[in-house]
Amino acid sequence: MNEAKPNPYESPRHVDVPTDLPDGAKLLHAERPVTRKEIVAWALCDWANSAYSTLSITLLVNYITKLAIPENQPITAFGMEITGLRVWTWGLGISMFCAALMSPILGAMADARASKWKWLISTSFLGAICATLIPLAPVAQPWLIIGLFFVTSLSFELSFGFYNGFLPELADDESMNRLSGIGFAAGYLGGGLALAVVLVLFAIGGSIGLPDLPSRARAGLVVMGLWWGLFMIPAALWLRDRAKPRNIHAGMASTAFHAVGQVLRTLQNVRAYSVLSIFLAGFLIYNEGIQTVMSQAGYFGEKVLAMSASELMLLVLMIQMLAAPAALGVGWLSDRIGAKTTLLVCLAIWCALLVGAYFVSTKPQFWVMGVVVALVMGGTQAVGRSMMGVMTPEAKTAEFMGFFNLSARATSMVGPILFGEVMHATGSANAAILSLLSFIIIGMAVVSFVNLRRGIEQARAG
């Protein structure tokens, strides 16, 4: 379920992977043509970290909320009871918010010093190591587990900025979509295969010295961390920055000042395009609800329906298989009835899903909901991304899309924390999931005021 990544604001992954990789002769930097090794190394980054994105929302959430810090054994800090659910929701929210604050600064420094490779490798391997250590940490030391989880989540979020930053260096305008599709497809395949490996591990655990579910869960989380780390090795060996350093002497303070100034200038530029501004506000609100639904679905299934980690992984695997072709179908529909109408239809389906989730009481009902989620998940993001694209002036594409991703991360802490606190106050996961309906409804209402034709005219005039 790659669209569930706390970095989900990219265009949907494609399953129709090209059989031939982009020809280096068609890419940038004719003096040093891009090699197949570089393309493979870059695509494997998504293959690698997708193991974390899919297994975190199925196995890791189960481990933290049931085994590491169960509800009947909370820890106390800051005058409040801290359960596994609070660790999960607050950890996700705060790590995403911190990533939003840090990304512009680190990104600007990486650009100035041509050090994206160092940051990509550092954050990826740090995340992979901490992910591997989570199941090895003694449950008698919950704060160690909490610290490892936070660093893993933060590293995961930060690494995506540096990974995405390599795309313009590896591809020209002609090959950009094709190379991006390769990366997206690698993510789908990698995340799905990692899920399948852990499912096999659960099935044969008894015969390989894993007698119970806790031991199998720990082994599965070790696989998650090792998968991330091992498949990052090609990037460590073959991927390098192609841009030349602009200012290797820029310090952290001056870099931070420059990054903040750039964000403020971009905010002023975006506000000059009134229709785009309205859409961006609506997107940030409804997307917060959707992403929280995806990140908390595993906990909901475990809490309400007592679904095992294996059952949740099978459900996510099914969604992985359906999401990409469904996104293509939504794209086809968008071409016929219009992007805005398609988006509003998708958001209406999300509203119906959340209302339905309040009444879910059986596993078959949850599986049916999973099918519906798969049908609209990728399509919702694809249509939203395309609307953002057509209302963005061509000369400001990189600037506005960077602000688009930054804004989405900066607001992404509200939904998980709301879910966790409603769950803590009511004891009902059904009520907690229903509370997210407010994001979808408000975001949908804002989007309804978007005049797409006018927005396109403003972009062309700009």
C-alpha cells in the first residue's frame, strides 16, 4: 500500500513497467551518459523503502500496540498515560512535522554542496538500522523502542526528499515520466514482495525455530529493516550527485535562512494564483484524512475485528495488486467527465467508506471496504496531482510542487493525533475512524469552489 507512505504525495505508481530502461544517450549530461546501473540503483531505493511503508502499517503497528506497549501496560510521562496507540499516532505525526521543518534546510544544503547522495544514504541506512533494532530491543525498555521508532519514521520521511531530488539529474523532459514510472513500479513490486516474504515466514515459522506469534513478528520486522538496508546498497555503490557544488562553505544558519526565505517567497507566488490556492487548501485538508485512514487501517482491523498481522498483510497485498490498475481506470474516467468531477466523486466514496467503517463488525465487511479503498486510493491522488499540475505555471513547476509536498508534510501530524486521542477518550476505533470524516467533508467543500478552467487560464497567463 505504497500510497500510504508518510510521503505519499507523488503521482501513482504504474504497473506497466517498460521492458527497456531509459537510454542514457537520451538523458541529461551527454558528457557522462546516465548508466543502467544508476537507473537500477535509483529505482531500487523505492523497492527498498517500500518494505517499510507496507510492513509498518500492518506488522509494526501491531507489534507496538500489542506487544511492546500494550494498552493494559501503559507508561506514564508528561502527566499522561502513554499506550502503544499514542506512541504510534504521535510518533507518526511528530516525525512528519519535524521532516517538514528539516527538509527545506537539508535540501538546500544538499543542493548547495551537491551532497544529496550522502544524505540519501545516511538517512536510509539510519532508518534501516533503527527499524532492524526495534524488534531486538527488550520490551522492558519501552523508551528505547519509542526512540528507535521515531528515528526510523523521521529517517524514512527525510530520505524521500533526497531520493526525488535525483530524478531531474537522471532524466530529461522526454524520459522523466518513463523513469518515474520505473521507480513507482519498483516500489509496488518491492513492497508487495516484502509482504509475501513475511507472510511465508509466518506460515513456516514453527518449522524454522519461531514457535509463537511474538517471535515471528520480531523476525518479520527484522526482514523489514534488512530489506530496506540491503537494497540500498546499489545506491551506495553506483549513485552519485551529477550537479556541481554551488557553495560548499554555506553554514547551517545561512542555509536555513535561505530555505525559509525561499518558502516564504513561494507562498507569496502561490497566493498570486487564486484558484490554485483554493485547491491547495482543499487538498491539504482532505489528504490529511485519507492518509490518516491508510496509516491507521491496520490498528482499526486489529482493534475492532481482532485481525492477525498475517490477515492484515494479506489485505494490504490485495490492495497493492488492485490500486495501480484502478488508478488507471480513474484516469480514464477523468478524461471523460473531467478531473474536478472525478475528484469529487472519489471524495464522496471516501466519505461513504468512513461512514461505513463506523458500522463495520465483521472481517468480510472489512475486506469489501479494502477493495473499495483500492479502487479510489491511487485515483484520488492521481487526479489531485494532475489538477495541481495543470494549474501550475510551467516556469514554476519545480518550485510549486516542492511547496505542495512540503505543505502536505507540515499538516500531516493533525490526523494521526486526532485519531489517537479520540480512540483514547472513547475507547472506540469506530468513533476514531469516523472523526476523520470531517477532513474529507471540509476538503471536498473547498475543492467544490475550484474553477478549473479559470485556474488553467491563470497558469497560462503566469
